[in-house]
Amino acid sequence: MYTKEEKLSLLSEMIEFAKADKEIKDEEYNFILAVASQLDVTEEEIGYLVRNNAEKKNLQPESQRILQFHRLVLLMNVDQETNPAEIDKIREMGLHMGLRAEAIDTVLKEMHKYPNKVIPPNELIAIFSRFYN
């Protein structure tokens, strides 16, 4: 599904986002490690990515970009603290991925309706489908 370079790029992007508020909190780091484990990336490789960014790879198809955006939303909410800098950063990252601004804004608004701001995957897909049809 993903090449090694794509996996490292995904995780590097998550680390960059976690650093938006100047530090990676334990909850964020543990979430990144959990995603890394699913992607067969080692903790040593994550340590390297914390110190050095991986080369940015643009994901294809769009479903992979939406999945990565969902990971970023989950990462943003893992510590139960959301600040304006994180909202601005995640919006910027979503736009950079080529996702529609209306869909991004709707996800960021709708997430508040769910426990722990965890928007279910089927709802996320419905939002993006609505703006792409």
C-alpha cells in the first residue's frame, strides 16, 4: 500500500504537526508510535524523524490523503487540548494535501459533536463525499 518513503513522510508530517505548539506531548508521541507500529516503522526510525524531517511525498490516491488528514485530526485531539495554532496548522496541511477547504472546515466543526472529538471514519468519508460530488 505505502512505500517506505511514503510511510516516513506520513509520520514526519505527523511529527511536524505535533510540534505546532513547540513540543511533542507524551500522548502525541505515543499516538505517533501506534501509527508507526501499524505501518511497520520502528521507534528508532521515529526518533530519527523527530530530529530530521523525511522527504515529503504527495499521496495518491485522494483516499490516502483523506486518511492522513483523519490521522492528523486524531493526533490533534489525543491530548484533549485544541488551540488556534493547531487549527490553523491542520487546515494549512489539509489544503497543502489538496483537500477542499469546505470539507476541512466541516470536519473541524463537526468533530466537536463526538466524544473526545473523534469523528467516526464513516462520517469523515460522508463529509468529503458531499464536497467532491
